[in-house]
Amino acid sequence: MAKKRRLIKEEPEEEYTFNPSAFDEREFLLKGLYSTKVLILAIVLAIVVGFVAAVIWNSLSDKTIVTVIDTLLVFFVCAIMKKLFVTCGIRADLLETKTMLGNYLIYLTLALGACILFINPPFF
């Protein structure tokens, strides 16, 4: 006996239209420029704090105490960096948390590098 053929009914495909959300290019560019300005200020602040830490290092003789003082100075300024920006008129609270975290890490690394650079013989 012959088998009955099933008629395969094609289901109508759902039509999906992609509607992208409104993208404000100007706002995107301004946000990028603003975060760059905050980064540049963090870099300048790190160089200044690194220089001050090197001056403290070179002025005192007990290097164990000086190391603790310099470390506390660098981390204290890092802790109040956002408040310093707000007092200078820069709205650092508009930036994302991960952007500010990157700024903090760059500040700490650069402050350490500037301090090491300034305590060595060419600048000593």
C-alpha cells in the first residue's frame, strides 16, 4: 500500500523589523571628550603628587617612615580625587564607574612612576 503524503504547510515567517534606538552622536562625542579631560587632569595630579612624594622622600632620612608617608599621601589623594574634581568645577560624577576606576589605576601607577623617577640621581 502506498503511504499517504503529508502536505507540509509552511508557517508564515514572522516579520521582524529592527528599530535602532536614537543615537545622539554629539552627546557621545562630548562624553568622550569630557572623560579625556578628566583623565588628563588625573595624569597632571599624579605627576604633582609623585613630585611631592619624591621631595618628602629626599628630605627625610628614615626611609621606612618616608615610605609609609608617601604611600599614605598617594592613596589619600586618590581617595579624595573625585571630590577634588568636583571642587574644581569638574563633574566627575557624570562618568561611569569603570571609567573612574581606570582613572584611579592610571593615577596610582603614574604617581608611583613619577616618584621613582624623581628620587633617582638625575633629579635628586
